[in-house]
Amino acid sequence: MIRTVAVTLTLLARLAEAVPSASARHVRASLVAETNAIVPGRPLLAGVRLQMDPGWHTYWRNPGDSGLPTRIRWQLPAGFAAGEIRWPYPERFSSGPVVSYGYAEEVLLPVEIAVPASAAGRVRLAARVDWLECQEACLPGKAEVELVLPVRASGAPSAAAPLFADTARRLPVRASAWSVRARMEPGALALRLRPPTGTTLRGAYFYAVTPRVLDYSGPQALAGSGPALRLVLPRDPNGVASPERLVGVLVAETAGGTIALEVNVPVASGAASSASSPSEQEKKR
Amino acid sequence: MKTPLAFLVASLAGAIVAVLPAAALAQAVVGQPAPAFSLPDSNGKTHALADFKGRFAVLEWWNYECPFVRKHYGSGNMQDLQRRWTGKGVVWVTINSSAPGKQGHVNGAKANALMREGGGAATAVLLDHDGKVGRLYGAKTTPHMFVVDPKGILLYAGGIDDKPTTDLADVKVARNYVEAALGEATAGKPVTVTSSQPYGCSVKYGD
């Protein structure tokens, strides 16, 4: 009897750690949480950690020219609810004229889990994760991951807490101190960027979330000087002719470091002189 | 006289080379003439886009080792489209832009063997090993589909359907854009969806 209890305790101790899945070939997925316990009625920050073999990558929410975004399907106890993935800003992978957006080495995809006030005992969080892993060749990957956590009055940082802290620095922030405006021009979409006073913009790259507006393989040119600059983004010639809004992430290189800003702005139409531009012809079709 | 002429020719050649990258960026734009090309097929016969004038043509970018391509060949979806539309007089060319040594690269014999085994029914498999035609069209993924009308105007550019997955089961529930474009265009109707996001593996171009 004592032995059975000991074995059960050992099993529970093991289950409390993230259970990795071995189903993928070059990427390992696991489920982690920022804290070591669930607190009734308080949201839990959990996340899927993907660890890639050297040279391999997985994809951002907009994979760019090729690839697929990673997908998480949660299996949670009654009363629990998962939010959307909080995507860290990605990096670019170029292969000739094909440019993709994703992550190499390691990424944590954080998700906030709503916890009911009635939570008690031990809670099993589980998810099915699907991704596309690519080096040069691509393979679909999937894993069933789970995490068992005790419910307590308060939680302490887990072993994964530093990973959440590092990831938080890569999450786009609301750009309230910045002015960002988008205008459609012939063949290009121009972003007018005005950083807050005292911030010098050295470089910028815009990762579009809105699909089928931009040509990801074309160069993005930062031009101008003074308080406002222009980032000229090449358009997808077969893309959406007149998008109403542009959503994405602006990664700005400043003297103070790299900042990722959430962008969600209306797109002003181009000047009247652009009536004969290819974009206008496209619109008529 | 010879020297200035040679100089002029060299300068012109330089100017043309300088213009090429911009021309390549122009890519294939729906509603405009599809870029002209000429490529050898898996049996050594050359096919030019101009040869297809008077008929609808489909261009399909292909890498047999790509899981997205395997979805459409493994389910029989691609071969079925090829068989039905070539049966109605449409030209269907399957284009391999994988560079030598890269995933999905095939020589003529390999292409023929794969298509025989898999029941492929394209008009021809074209070998674009230097990737020039792929780059000219802005082919990003396998598959990436283009439909050209009998006058050589590009009617459709984009994905094969609206389900960007590697799951074979999705073929049945997907909206197939190539089928729709060919169905409408061959019936004399305007094409409803003229472009979409292509999905798949990146085309394995050489460096």
C-alpha cells in the first residue's frame, strides 16, 4: 500500500513537469507555464515551447511566401479557456526570391488561460500542436503536449519563467507614442513613421499580418530624415488592390535598441494622379 | 568605327542586363500578358508559351518531395484536374524549378517515371533547372498555379485551393480556384477569384 502511494507520488511529480512529445523529427514541442501552480480565478500564462534543430525553423502567424503558421488546439477542463497566441516578432528566412517569416532555434508561443474560481485539485492542460518545420525541405510536425499543475492559493515562478520574460521582450507593444500612417501609392504602400521625440530611427522592417498586400521578397526602403520618415513597402502585384486597413508589426531599430510595435491603421488611398496605375487597373478587373 | 560600335553594343548589353532585375520583379500580373518563356520538357521537346495561343493553359509548379504537392498527388486531386482539363483541350504544363541537388529536382527520365507511377496527366513536364521561368513568374511555392487565356493574358495566379494544409482530407472540402477559374473562363464567363495566396513549400531555387 505504501509502495503504491510512493509510485503514485513519483508519477504525479513527473506529470507536473512538461511532458515532451517525440513525434516530430527536427522540432520538439512542450507545454510550459510561467508559474508552478494554478490560482483559482486568476489567469495563467502558459505557452507552447518549440525547440528547433540547428538550421530548422517554424513559422510566424503570417508565414510569408511559404510555410504554415503553428496551430494550437487546446484540450482544457471545463471552465478553463485559452486565448489567442501572443506571437513574438519573427525573423526572415530567404531562399532566392522566396522570403518567409518564422523562428529558428527556439520560440515560446505564450497563451493566456482563463482559470475558473472553482478550480481545485490538480489540473491537466493539454494541446495538440501542428506546425511546419523547414530547413530547405519542409515536413509537417505535430505533437500532443500536456502539463499537470496543482491548484494553490498562490503560485511561484516556474523553471520556465525566464523563458517567458525573454519572450515578453519580443512581443509587439501598442505604439501609442509613435505615429504610423499608411498610404497606398502606385506599386508600393508607404508607411509614414514619426517616432517619439528623442528616439532616432536607424532601421525598420514591417512584418505584415494582413495577407496579400505586400511583396515579401522586395526590399523595404527607409527614407527621409527629421522627425518623420517613410518606409516604402513593395506591393504584391496580384494582391488585394485596396485594403482598408493594414495590420502588422513594425520592428524598429533605435539607438536604445530594438522595439516591436503593433500596427493597425487605415490605409489612405493614393493621389488622384495614380488613376492609370497598375493597381487601379487591377481594381477594375 | 568598329570600336565605337562594339562599345555601343557592349553598353546596350549592359543596359539590358541592368534592366532585367526590374523586369523580373514585374512578375506575372493578372489581367496582363503572361511572361513569354520557352523550356524543354522531360522528353527534350521545347515548349513556348506562344505555342499555347488559342488554348487555355495551366502552369503548375511542382516538387514531388514537397508535402503540399504530395497532398494533391497523393489524393489524386492534381491528376484528376490534369486529366479532365487536358481532355477538354486545355494545355497543362507541370514545371520543375528545383535546382540540381535541391529537393524535388528531376531529370527527364525521373520526371517521366514519377508521372507514370503517379498517374500524372499533364501535357508536359517542363524542366526549369536554372529557375529563370519560376523567377520570371514569381513562383514562390509548390504548388503555385497560373491560368492563361487563349490570348496569352494571365487569368489566375495563386494557390490551388483555399485550404493551406498538408492534410489529404482537406482536398474534398476545399474550394479549388483552378477548377473554378477554368470552369468560368471556358464557359465564357469572367473569373470570380483571379488571385489568392499561394501555399506550400518554397520553390527550391539555386543560389
